[in-house]
Amino acid sequence: MIVLALDTAGPRPSVVIRLADAAFEEALPRDRRASEELLPAIRRALGRAGIGLERCERIAVCAGPGSFTGVHVGLATAWGLSRARGIPLEAVSTLEALAETTRGSGTASVAAFLDAGRGELVAERFDLTGPRARSLAPASRCRADEASAFAGASRVAALPESLVAPAAPPPPTSLAAALAAAVARDPGRVVPLDRPIPALYSRPSAAEEKRGAA
């Protein structure tokens, strides 16, 4: 399966074309310029792969947690390309993509951590014994000093690596590359294009939290 994977939600955004066993990757800026560079980066990756967008059989996108702007840029772009070209679309948790970066390390389970802001982490544990990372429980928030207890015997994956102590090993591949490989290996549920793609957040918005406290 030929897969276009987009990650604008994570701290090291990129796009990847997965063609057979080859990955053609274009890194994106780590600031607000990522939204401006996303479509040109997709065109460059397609050019390096030697294919047109119509050859892609699946679009996969990291749906968060991540920066609010990054999540929405990625989802909107993926939805637009999918709808325009009739390519099935998969929206995948950024934590799942992070867990997939450890595949091939020999570990059976991984605890994935991302920055949730306000001194907290958003964390989720996954089983890696199947063809796709399987969540063992819904994502939750914890403090950095609770990360080790949360992970238990599981391997730790974190972005940035310094979120946890001791620092996690650097992921051997990008989130987009890991996502593309996972989807090519075992395609998941397709997003219906007649409804909005659900974005995943590490915490409620300030307005939602204010309403909840009212």
C-alpha cells in the first residue's frame, strides 16, 4: 500500500510517502511556518517518490495530542486532499504514532509521553505484539515525576526525550515515518468524510475548563 503520512501535531513535524519498503520524507519547520510549508513538502515528497498524489492508496494523519494549530492544519489538509482525490483517510493518535517508533526494538509494550503543558505529561501505554500498537487504557495526564511509575516495565518513548527522567532514548524514526509504516502494514478504520475529523487534545480548552469550574 502506498501511504501519505502527515505529522504536524508532534514536536518534529514531517511528511512521508511510503512506497513499498522505501520512505520519502520531508521535514517541516518546527514553528508556525509548518502550515505554509506543508503542501510544498508533500509535493517534494511525491516528486522524490516519482508518483502523483492519485497513486496514494491511503492518507494517514496524526490527530493529536499536539499543538492546537498544528493539529488543525494537519487534519484540514489531510481531509481536503482525501476529499479532492477520493483517497481513504485515517486519523491516528500522535501517541500511537510515537509508540510505533519503537517497533522492532524487541519490546512488547511501550509507554508514550508527550508534553501536556502546565508541567504535566499526556501518557498512554500500548501493546506492540500485534501488527498495530494497541492501547491498553485511554490516555491520561500525569506529572513528570510520575512517568516511571506509569510506565512500569514498559519501554518509554517521549518527545521531547527530556520530558522524562532519565531521558528517553531518541526515537529511531519520525512519527510520520512510523505512522506510514504502520498503516501500510495494517490499514485501520477510515474516517467518514461527511463529518469533521475528531482532534485529540491533552486537556480541555481554557473555555471548557472554565465552564467546568462554573
